[in-house]
Amino acid sequence: MTSYKFTGKLVELIEKAEHGSELDVDKIMSHLTNNFSLAMTWFVDYALGLVENPNGIKRLEHYLFNGTLIQRN
């Protein structure tokens, strides 16, 4: 469990980021769709900054070059 004082969807994203597997990164990135909200982009951006697992980082590199436009940004 995280020591952050956040609630809701952000906590879920942070927990996935701290685990940081490829599947966790995929789940986080799945929140960036054509119907995204500004708040969700902030949540995803914050969570992705917490990924330290080498497999998760490798998956982030995949999205950097192969993701949708919003995922690459």
C-alpha cells in the first residue's frame, strides 16, 4: 500500500505504477483514449513517473514510439 494521501482513481494508478509490470503500464496507458479528461492525463502522467520496474520502463518506451498520439505525448 502506498504512503500517499490520495484517493480514488489516482491511488489505483499509483499502485499499478509501483508494481510496474508491462501489464500494469498497459492498464495505466489504457486510460488515455480519445475521451480523456485533463484530470486523467495528470493522474496518468503522475503515475507513470513512479514506474521503476525495468520491464515497465521498457513498455513505456514502446508507447513512446508506437502508442496513439495522446499516449506518445
